[in-house]
Amino acid sequence: MPRARSSANAARGETGRTYLGWRHKILLPPPGPAPRRPAPSDARTVSEEWIADQRDSEAQTNRPLYFALLGLALPAILFPALWLTRVLPGSLALGGVFACAAIAAPVAFALVQSRQVIVERLERARERLDAERAERERVLRERQREHATRYTEWQAASRAYEAQPRWYGMTVPVGTSAVVVVGGADTGWSALLTTIGVSRLREGGDLTVVDLTGHGVARELVRLTRRCAVEPRRWVLPADLPRMTLGTDLDAGQRARVLSAVAAATGRAEDVDADETLLLRLLEVLGRNVDIARLIGGLRALLTPADDDAEDDPALALLTVDERTRVRERCADDPAVRERAWALEERLSPFEAVGTRADDAAYAQVKIISTDRASGAAAARVYGTYAVAALSELLETREPGPAVPGGRAPRVRPDRTRTVVVCGAEILPEEEVEQVLDAAEDGGVEVVLMFREAVPAAVRHLSDPSCLPVVMRQSDRNGRVARAVAEVADGFGSDQEDLEIHRLTEVIGETVGASITEPDGGDENGPAEESLFPSPHTESGALIRNAAAAISPLDLVRHVRSATAWGRATEQAAETDTTVASTEEEESTARISGLDAESLRNLPPTAALVLTSAGPVLADTNPGILTLSTATLATAEDHRNSGIGRGVGQAEGPDGPGPKAEEPRRSPIGGTRIEPPGDGARGAGPGYAPGVGNVPRTPESVTDDGADPTRVPPNLGPPPERLDWRV
């Protein structure tokens, strides 16, 4: 059962993050469509038709009265005529006229009153319509003011949505001492190794790479390192064994364990304790700093009779007669020592030249140990076992000793972040895998083990709580990794957005292909002219050194774009990373990856399934994503903790309430941030990392609610330090 480890590097700061890639995530939801501007309704007026209808109605109503007046007017005219013709007397005619007038007076009054009623009715209608028009105009003005406010908020949310980063850094969690990568091809490993190199070059950390693939997966890392004015120290085994000092500055017990592990890698592992005991006795006699050639001479002395001078044996000639005698007296007490010495001599003979032509062993920030392409798997296992075992002993050493006898100890900053990457760890013995993990835990060093095949050691560590499991493209058909992933991911409700494969991930992996690991006319670490005519300066004129201080993210972006095939390919395919859509309906659907065996076999070369404590997350190990304008070194958790995106982008219908957002804030380079109220202290916490859409709160953002919004706040103190949107 895997045991939990208490990592010694749990106090690693934010600058010591190890990046495994980038995850595509849209934290701010789409703001929705723009709020529709309210249009004025149709104006209602007193039309001529309505007035005519009213007058026609009045005329029809008053028509009997008009007939009555006409009927009364005729007698009133007739009575004076009859008086003039002497038909009626004057008093009777005058009485008839007065009688008609008395009857016509109320009728005439009713007609006049009816006309006044119609006039007043028309006037009231005009007043009512004027009042309604004024009310509609008032409501329209209020709705337009509300629309202006909502549209301003929508614009701010839309700008924040479009300006937000879409590629966030995927880092190793704090408290994790090891990363176990299972699966993957040379293309994906090259991308992952270069991305880890970007992490260490960013803060000037220490990086050691043991490449046992024989395919030159560290070539892009070497090119990037040289472009960053750092000269990596490279050893290609077995040709560079004489130049390598690894393992030569250990004490006797450590050297005996390393050499016995090498012997066990080519023979029987059950003899490792006896081999270690024999080697330890030889080192006690010959001295702990003795080279392997003289150590082989001591083994040869155990195989040679005491009376044989063996003047023709160059190995025995390295030892004096007194040393041979003391070796036989100290080590020949075991009857099976001759057979064991013979086997050890055969297995250690390839290492007899280790450190014989070593230089002054000045400190190098980036160290790469790789095996020759033509060595084969058996030789890679032996040389890899030696390198990893020696590194394990060095990691357990608190204070490194001098590299050579009488020399000075390597100058390593105590606060330097150190990472060891082993590519092709499946060919190593399981004991060495466990040894390097334990050494990393005790020494506070981060170890990344990359297994091509799903060997038992790799599958076992997928469920180790102290390790971060990473699964890349699988080649096996039995589904062991898929079952292990299902067990680890069981209980986590993985979001489909965390398993989306972006089109850029598919395009770059197919574009670069295996060309980055194929021979290009030079050695596996660089072009031919670079090895024949090494320049002490970069193309920009910077002096190449063995180590350098932290490199700014903007410089890293420039170097990744110009020096690596990943940066150039990503720049050419940058249009694939199009601007995010403004609505959810316009979002292009991405391919969703599952956790089954078939999905793991169909992963793009640079895709990596990171099994975090919160669930599986699909990341892209392509270092060229750093060159995109939508990428940031901050993680998605940093942006969530800073409060970005809260209350932004929740748009309803056209007439509904718009998005509630604060006034957008601009960073020194033009990035936009929507800053919700009350999150200023949270943004300055330990999880805060400035980036695109993530600008720290300044004193001018704290204003009085009742203050005039058009008044410019005073300049409080000196201007803030210029921020880098990629950190």
C-alpha cells in the first residue's frame, strides 16, 4: 500500500511553482445579449375623425330640439303676420309670440348647453391625452436612464469577458513532493519537459534531467535554456562518462550502495546486499575517493593468486603490492567472494572511466544526463540506474561535499528550487524508483517520474496521496491505467468543462509531431554548427553563463516564441485560439475526453490528464501557449480566490435586469477587471497573483458612494509598480 509522505517542501512560495501545462477555462460567463433600448410607444392624439364623430352624435341627439325650435319659430312668425292682416287682434298675436318664445327659450338653452358639453368633452380629452403623453415620456426617460446604466454595466462585463485569460497555469500543488507521469509519446514529453524548464528558469531554480529514452526529448529545453543565456551542462552516456563527476564525491557507504544498485540492474537483485558489503570493504581499504578503475583492480586482486604479480594486467597495476595484500586479507573471507568479485568486475567495467577527465565541476543551473540513441534498453537501464541512484544519494545529503578531492563544494543557493526529472523511468528497478521518491521527500526536492509504459510501479503511485498523478496518451490495450484513473477519480463529480480538449491542443500536437526529437544534422542537444562553433553569447548579445537569476515572464515569452518549435508552431496556429463568443449559443463545442481506455488512447500528444484532489483536469503541456495573449501564469484557483467574475455576466431577457457589475478597472497594459465589492482584501491574500483581468485594488477604487462620479480622485502617493500581466 502506498504510504503518505510529509513533504519537506510544503513551504514553497508562489514563485517556486512547477508548471505542468495550461488548462483552458472560461471563468467569467457570457454577459448575454446587449439590453434592448426602450422605444417610445405610439402617441395618442385627438383625431379629426373622433371630433367629427362627437359632433355627429351631438347633431343626431339635438335634431328633435332643432325641429321643435323650427316648429315654434313658424307660429311666432305667423302671429305677427295675422295681426298685420287684421286677422288676429294685437294682444292675441303678441301673446302667441310670447308663448312661443317662452317655450323656445328652454330648448335653445338646452342646445347651447349641449354645445358647451361637447366643447368641454373635447378639451378634457385633449388634457387627458396630454397627461398620458407626459407620463409616457417620463417613464420612457426613466427606462432610458436605466437602460444607459445597464448598457454601461453590460459593456463592462462584455469587455471583462473578452479580455479575460482563457489559458491558466496548471501547477503542482503545494505539499506534493513527486509527479508521476504515465504514458505519452516523445512529442508530449518534450513539451512537458520544456514547460517544467520554463518554471525553473523563471525564478532561477535548479533543474536536473535524466533522459533514458535515447530520443533526445530534452532538445527543445536545451535550445530554450541557451536562449535564456544559461549554458546547460550535458552528458551523453556512455561517451561522456569520463567528464561526469556524478557519484564521485559520495562517502564510502553511498558509493557502495550506488555501485551495488548498478550491479543489481544487470544481474540478480537478491545479491545486492552481498555486493554492497564487498564494495564497502574495498572502499575501506582503498579509500572512499578511489576511482572505479582502481576499485575494479581491487576486485581483480581477489581473482588473482597472491603469488601472481600480473605485471601484464593493467587493472592490477593500478594497485600496489601492499594494497593487494590488504584487499585479500579484508575481503577474501567469504568462500564465494571470487564468484561475486568476477560478476561485479564484469558489471562495473563500463564505469571505470567515470570522472577521469572531469573539469572543475562549477555549478550549473541546468544539468542533462541522457543515454545514447544506439546504446539500447539494457545499457540505458544500467546507466540510468547509476545516475538515479547517485542523484538519490546526493538528494539525501544535506550539505554537498566537494566535487573533486581538495576542491570546493558546488555553490548552490539554499533557497533555490530544485527539480529532478527522470524520463523513461519504466526501465529503472523499482527499488531505485522508491529510493529517489524517499530522497526527494527528505531533501525537499521535487521529482518528476515519467513512465512510458504502465509498469506496476507507475500504476501503484497513481493512488499515492503524496504524488500528483498525470496521465498522457496511452499505448496499452489492457486498460490498467484506465482502471487506476477510475479508482482515483471515483467520488469526484468531474465537470465536463475540465475534460474539454481545445482545438489548439489537437492542432499543435499534430503540427509539431515527432520532428522535435528526430536528428537534424547535429547531436541530440542542438544544431551541428552550435556544437562545432559554440558561441559564448546569445543572438541578442547576452553572455551565456552556467546559472542566471530569475528571468521575467515577458522575456520567457520572447525566448519560447523564438527558440522552440513549440513557440513557432503556436504562433502560426494562434488564430485557432479565437476570441471567445459573447453568448453561450455562439460557443463552439469542444471535444470532451472521457476516462475510459479508448479515450486515453485518443488523447492528443500534448494533452495531460492531471488527477488533482478536486477531480481530473485536462491540461495542455505545450509551452508555446505561454506566448498567447490569452495565457497567464496565474492559476484558475488564483482568479477564483481573487473574486473575479462574481456578479458579472448574469444577463436576463431584453427587458429584464441587466448584469450587476462594478466599474471596470484597467491595468497598466490595458487589461480589464471587474472588481466586485468587498473582495479587495481577498485579492491581496496569499493566493493572489496579478495577471490579465486580475489587477490589485488601488486607493482610488475606494470611493464615497455619495461622491460625484465625474470627479477625478486625488493622486494618493507615488504610482504603483508596473505590473506584468503574465505573472
